[in-house]
Amino acid sequence: MRPPLRRLALGALTVSLATTLVACSSAAEAEPGGAGETQAPQQGGTLVFLESQVPTCFYAGGGGFYPVATILNQIGDKLTHQDPETREITPWLATEWDINADATEYVFTLRDDVTFSDGTPLDAETVALNFDHFGGGDEALGLASQEFISNYAGSEVIDDHTVRFTFSEPAPGFLQATSVVGAAIVAKATAELPYEQQCQLENFIGTGPFTVSDTVPEQEYTLAVREDYDWAPEASAHQGRAYVDAIQIVVTPEDNVRTGALTSGQAHAIRGVQAYDFDVIETAGAEVHLAPTNGVNPQFALRPGNPLLADIRVRQALLKGTDVETAIDSIYQGRFRPATSSLSHGATGYVDLSSELKYAPDEARRLLDEAGWEVGADGIRTKDGERLELTTWVGAVFPLNQQLDELIAEQWEEIGVKLNIETPDQATATAGQRDPLQLPVAITHVGRVDPDVLKSNFHSTSARNALASTDAELDALLEEIASLPTADERLDAAATVQRYLLDNALTIPLYELPQTYATAASVHGLGWEPVGRVALYDTWLTQ
């Protein structure tokens, strides 16, 4: 029998993990590959899923945060579905759509057989209200507009099952935006609540294959299957209700606890597998899954608003003084791909710029010499009495980020640059995230399979504004990505932006970030959407 999983969330098993779990029946005892590919899917059981991070707000529009999406992807549906492999957009809550020639008007026809978990029917008025909030925000409710929608002008209800969206400028990325987790449609009873109340999971009323059954905030969340669910995307492996009866999601921050629970049978699936545990998990007969995020790669944003980085030669030196391939292979044991551009190789609009990312420490030293930075007695360069000393903050959402930062800091010391690595408290991080004086070197990443992701991350007016600066030329290029009406024009604009970032040494692409999952041998059909957020509708358990 499994002991109560809430103990895992509270960390009570950390010390006695080995002795406590060995006695438990194993969720991973099935023959590897045995019951999987040859058996027909089985219905029933409770899937125990250990989440590595604490979910915060459950407002649908902000659902892109991975631990939040672990839950929202199971209880909320979108107008469209994007295939994680082919990237094709296909119907879901919408049966069809029409887009005008310049992508300033979209008309969606909705299914007429969909209900929310409170029994109310899906209709055009509810869909319009959701997107009015996503695209334009609502000041009275405290809702901000969301970065995945550009140029939103408004909505019009044509009839009960037809809705029109209009845009002030071409919005070619909108169709794909209707497929992302942040575009999950909620009932009016949820959509009309203020932001603080929409953040509470118990107030989320969606159309998904599961509903919220029980919550212990920041610890444990239980989802129950909807027996009447029958509107999955056609691309799904099956139709009708989900296979498992329930999903128990337990917040378990400790890496060793998650791994131990999986390999000993207390858990069926975990998110956030560290590279050093891959072999341990696979040796135990479980499976590691690397789900690509297909967007802006994890990279250092070199913020020119900091005086130390204002000179392009200094930024170029840091770019050339970083041996990304060696660092990534060392830290992630050869399982992660070194980045070859600001975008992942699987992202729409990717351009291979690997030839411009070669490690060249001698050239880095020459550039720093040319910029007037002289090597001091301790090996760190100085100029006009100031040390070339920079700061970065550890990104908690990035696997083994501190270890990677430390290795890069060693590389930078070899060219005479000091990199301080800090872990700020939440208040400091919130206040200083956009301040290039406090944080001159910022790690940044966002997943989305559309070129608009570049604008979301780098535009000076975006919520992220990774460079923490106003670069009019870059902003203009990013705006083209979001407003040019044809696919070819957008791809050309995305390529120009990627080259601009490297030509101006504004970023140092690091690696392609997968979401790392692991499943016991009894788990089948684990899925994810195109940016690696888990989808459990088709998942089933060997009984």
C-alpha cells in the first residue's frame, strides 16, 4: 500500500526515504515495455504525479507557469489544438474558423455539445468574455492583458455559437494563441471574478476531462474524471472520458524525494528530473521523457543599460568567452542540446547560427584589451578604477542553474571577468528583475511554438523585457513578427531578430530546455503539448 502522499509534499520522508519506500508495492514493477505497447488501454486507477514546484495563481490567462499548467491542462480546454509533432492547428472547442486576408479578423464556430463542469453550456458570449480579458485585460477585475495575444481590438458575438475577434493590426499569431494553455476557456462564473479569486483553484470552472476534487493549497491537488467528457481533439489517442479515474498531484520540491518515490513505487510520474538522476531512474526500470519547449532558449541577456555592458566589445567578449558546448555537456551529461540560436531548433522561425557561437577566448581577451580593460593583480580586469564585475541570479526554474552559472563564471575568469552568482529573496527578485544595475546578466526563457515568442521575451514594452532596455530598432523588428500577415514574412522577420541579437551580442544562447518527466513502467500514454506542458487525458495505468 502507498502511505499518504501528503507526507511527501510536507517533506516528511526526506530522511527515511530509503527504508520507508522499499517496503511499498511498486508502481514501477511492471515489465519494461511489457504491458505498454501490446495491451489495450485500461480504464481506472489514480495517477500519482509529483510536481517539483509550488503552483501559484490559477488564473487561466497566466497558466503558462509549468506547475500551474500541470493542473490547468487537465481541467481546461482551448478553442484549438496544436499537434506537438506536426504543429498543425486543428479543431477543439471550435469546429472551424475563418481568417480574413490581412489577419485582422477571425471568426470561430463553436461546438454545440460542450458543457462546463458546473453544467452551463459553452457559448459565444462566454468565449468572447474570456478573450476580452486575455487580449485587453480588465482593470476593474485586476486582469492584465496577456503576452500571447497581440493587437487585440475586441470581440463580437454573432450568434450563440459564433464569435468574431478583431485586431488593430494584423495578428497572424492569434490562431496559434488560441491553442496555448493560457487560452483555456472558463465559465462566466469564473471569468467574472476578480483576479485574486480567479487565482484560487477551487474557483476554476472549465470544460476539461477532469475537475477539481480537493485542494490543499501549495501541497496537494486532486482531480476527478468527468464521466460525461466527450469533446477531445480528433488528434487524441481516444475519445470519451479520460482513462484514469483521478489524478493526485503532490508538490514535492526535493529532487531525491521525487526520484525515490518514483523508483520505489509511491508515485507514477514526476516532473523536474535532474540529469544526475537519469541513469538511476532508467536502471530502476522507469522511463525518462525529455519534452521539448520549442521557444526562446535559456540564455543570458546581456543588458546594455548597465554601464559595464554598454560597450558592445565587452558583450562580444563574453559571448566569445563562453564555452557553451563544454558547459552543457558537463552539467547535463550530454542529454541536453547546446543552443545554436536564441530560438530552439524545434521552434517556428529558427535559424541555425552555430557558426557565430564558437568559443574563442583569445578573441575575447583581444576585445577586452581593445575596450580598455586591463588585467589586474587578481586576474580581474579594471578600467578607470572600476572592476569588470557582473552579477547574475540563479533561476530556480532552470535545472542545475547554479552549477551551470558556476562553470561559466570559471570560464569568464579566464578572460578577466568576475561573475557573481546570487540567489535573491522574492522581494529583491521582484523589485530588481528589470533593473540592469542590479541584474546585468539575466537568464531568460519562454516556450511557445510561434515567432511571436521573440516579441514576448524581448520587446521593451513586454512584461518580460529580458534586456531591460529600450532598443527602438529591435522593437520595430519584433513588431514586424507580430503584425506581418504572411508566414514567409514572419519567418524572415524572426530570422532578422535572431541575427540582430547575436550581431549586437545582446544574448548568449545556452541550451535547449526540455521539460523532464519520468514515469513508472505501469504508466502509458504520457503526453505533452508543443512546449512540454504535460497532458494526461490519454494516460492510462496497468491495473
